Amino acid sequence: MKIYFKAFATALLLLGLNKSTFAQGYDVSSDYQNIVTPTTIVKTIDINFSEAEPETLPCSVTITPSGDYKVSSCGNGKVASTSSASAASFALTDKPDYIYAITLPSSGIIINENANCYIADKFTSSPRGIGILNSSGIQVIKIGATFKMHTCHTSGNTTNTNAPVIVNYN
């Protein structure tokens, strides 16, 4: 019995001096993921530079986000009617108070492939650069630009659908 006791005491003493232990623990982790719904952006109004009859070329027409209309370098050219001129308008909807950034084309967009006769550039927005959705989760974004007519222009309507407006959340 003494031998067993000594062997047991020695083993217990050696185990007690060991620095590492072999116990296991167990816990449960809770996972949480906030899935953000995609932003809805809907074009409500196209940008419209109205009708211009320039006397000299090149010539440019500018529409600001607030809808102000300015003709530059067109000589004594006529503007048929500014009543149809308008800035582009987009309705943005998502969660209230979200902050977002607006990215507009940084270079000119060719409107007519015919020798680059028509170019839209100098895009501006309201709000400018960064916006915040209101308490209902809605924001109206207005876009203005400058439309340039060069000496190769011809009469008729011009359209383009390749001017991206990008909205990213911050």
C-alpha cells in the first residue's frame, strides 16, 4: 500500500508542477449581420438643353442643377425656348439619414459619334459630392452640364444614354 501511495503522490506532484493544463472550455458566439438593402435611384427627368440656333461655332449651352440656362460664345444665335430646358433629376431612396457620395462623369461624353461634334461635360450636381437622405429616406439629386457644339454640327435632335450617375454609401 505504501508503494501505491508513494507512486500516486509522486505522479500527483509531477502533474502539479506541470505548467500546461489540458482542460477544455466551451462558449457560444452570437453572429450578427446587417444586410443593407440596395439603394433605389430612378431618373425622373432627362437633362434638356432646349433648342439653340448658334450664329458662330463652337458654341456651348450650360444648364445648372437649379435649372439656370446660359448660352456662351454663340454670337447672336437664338435660343428657341428655354421653357423646355431642364436639369436632370433623380430620386434616391433608402434608409433615413444614410450618407452617400455622388460620382459624375469626369470627362466629356460624346453625344454624336460624327467627328465629336457634340460633347457634354462639366457635370455638376445638387447636392454637390456628398448628400444625406432625409428622415423619410429620400433625396432628389439634380444634375447639370455643359453642351458643346463644334463646327461639324448638323441640325436635328441629339441623344445619349451613356452618362453614368453613381451613388455610393460612405
